[in-house]
Amino acid sequence: MKLTAVLIPDAEGGFVAYNPETGTTTQGDTVADALSNLKEATEVYLEEFPIASAGKVVVTTIEVAGG
């Protein structure tokens, strides 16, 4: 099953990793660590709360005014 991983640099170092389909969130010192931790957390979540299909995800960006 392919799911989405969103990685955000953390102000204190490392990365926060988020899976929007399940809501699982983890962190890691490197991108590889964050993704590995997210995979593990998401697999544990799906053992308890399985989803039939994630569907096709669309990822894009938006531009907003300000800062």
C-alpha cells in the first residue's frame, strides 16, 4: 500500500514526518530516520485501524500572501 509522507524541517533540528491518510506523526534526526519511524508508526496504526484503500493522492502547493 502506498501512502503519503510529508516531511517538515524542525526548528530544533531533524524532521517531523506526517502521514495524512492515518494521521500518524513521528520525527527523526535525518530524512531517512523520520521516514523509517513514520513507516513503523503507520504500520502499527494500520494493524489496529485498517483502511481498505488509500485512493490516489494529489499533492500540490499553494501560494499565499504575506511573510
